[in-house]
Amino acid sequence: MTTDDPHGALTKRTPARRKARQLAKHLRTERPDYAYLKEVFRHLRDELDVQVSRTPKTLPYVPTEQEIRRYYQTVWTARRPGDIVLIKTLLYTGVRVAELVKIRIEDVDLDTCRIRITQGKGGKDRYVPFPATFKEALALHIAAQRDKNAVFLFESSWKKPYSTRGVRAMLSRYAEKAGLDHNMPPHRLRHFLFTWLKTQGIDDALIQPYSGHASRTSLEIYSKIALGPAQDTYDGVIDQFPV
């Protein structure tokens, strides 16, 4: 294997697999674990002055309020109650699609207006709120699901939870019907909610626990999209949500 060096000359390199075997002979007696190897190679990069190239992060596309209203109007016009509840659940809670399809009926607490997310990203449990105005529609949906002996909040006629692929396909169909320039995958609804909350002055300290982000640092992307002073809580602003 050859590569150009900074001075224009061709440098012959040992194939990576063979070099790994050579290094393994020196390291085997250390009985290394992953953390040790990671630290060794960090220092090795410093010794060899190897610079880590990082791909610059780009801000995600966030739908406008006008696009969300247009999108939801298309969903509402279709008159499919199950689809309406599913899309509103995504919009109001900001859950990831993989979390949505795992929600069981027993995870929904209509009294406190919150949903338990079990084993979300990173294997963590958390609760997400929904507005009181959504309680009645959600209760009717749950009653209909229980009449079918369903276990999951969103379940197919085959008695199985919706697939993430099926949810994505549903959202895509409505985006096409609405004539939007952009598709509407689940993460865009999530981005819209958290960006909208930032514009309402909601602080990261409130958003982080139910967003499922490991730290406030992960929420900086929403700060770059919409900055605002911390003001009220979710319940204080959600009545103004465009849907």
C-alpha cells in the first residue's frame, strides 16, 4: 500500500491488518481492555502528530410553523384517527420513532399527562409530557385499542407494534399529499418541537430530561437555531403550539 507524504514522495505502508498483528505482539502481555487501547492510541496520535479530521456539523432542517400547519391540515383532512393521534404524539412529545413504536398502553398516564419511555436511547427510562388538550383524543384512541386487545399504543391489525419503517412511510405520504418541498421524517417533527420550545424561552434544564439527550451540550444545536431567554415551563406554552 502506498500513499503520498507531505513532501510529494511515495511512502510504502504495511497493510493495516498486518501492522495490527505486529502491534498485538507488543501489547498482548499488557492484557489490554478497550479503555487502555483507546488511551494508548490517543498518545500514539500525539507522538506521531496525527491530526484528527472532523466533518463540520451542519444544522438540521427544521420545518417552519407554516409547513407544520399545512402538514397537519393534510393529516386532519384524511380523517384517519389513528394517524392523527400518532403524529400528534410525535409532535407533542418529541420522542424518537424507535421509542414511539415501543410505547405500551400501560405507559400512558392520562391523569398526569405524561408517557413513560422505557429503554430509550442509551438504555435509559424517562417520562415525556403531552398537553392536557390532547388527553381526550388519546383516551379515545386507547379505548379503541383496548377493545382490540392491543398491548401497544400503536398496533397493526396483525397484533404487532408498528414498525419504524411503516411510521416513516406514513409521514412521507402525508408530506407528499401536502405538497411540501421537504419530506417529513420523524426526526424533523422532533427538531421542530425542541426548536419551538427554545423560541418560547424554555430553558435546556427543562428540555433535557424529556428529550432523551445525554447532556445539555447535545441541545446546543437547538440553541443555534432559536435562542431565547428561559421563561415558562412546557405546560405554560404548549397551548400556543401550532397544532
